[in-house]
Amino acid sequence: FCEAMEALDERFDDEEPTQDDIEGILASASEVDPPEEIEESWNQMIDFMGEFVDDPTAASEDQLSEFESASNEVDAYMEEECNIGG
């Protein structure tokens, strides 16, 4: 998991991703097998991004809140376990 996330992080380091890049990131991330500790949050995050990649503003406040919570959990794991982010 950490190696896959490091590869994605390096691929788009210091540049603003285009829509094609975002779709590529989503496709790559969808194939990653997350650790059990964050599997539910990871899947929520991937599902949200897949559904709202074209228009995040179409998400409800509850969906945005769930995404933010899941994303925060995944980010914390990646920072603590993979030394990515922070």
C-alpha cells in the first residue's frame, strides 16, 4: 500500500493535476489493496471520487462530510505508516 501511494504521490508531486490526471489517479487508486485498518474509509473515498469526479458540487453535505472523514483517516494512516504527507 505504502509503495503504491508513494508512486502516486511522486507522480503528481508539485503540479496541479488535470482532469485526465485525476481520472488516472482514481483508476490507479481503485486498484490498490488498502490495509484492513483503513479499508472501509479507503473504499468510501474511492467510491465518492468515482461518483463525483466530474462534479464534486453534486454531492450532498452528508456525502461531503463522509468523504472528508474517510479522507482524513486515510491521510493520517499514510502520514503515520507511510511517511507521506504532513
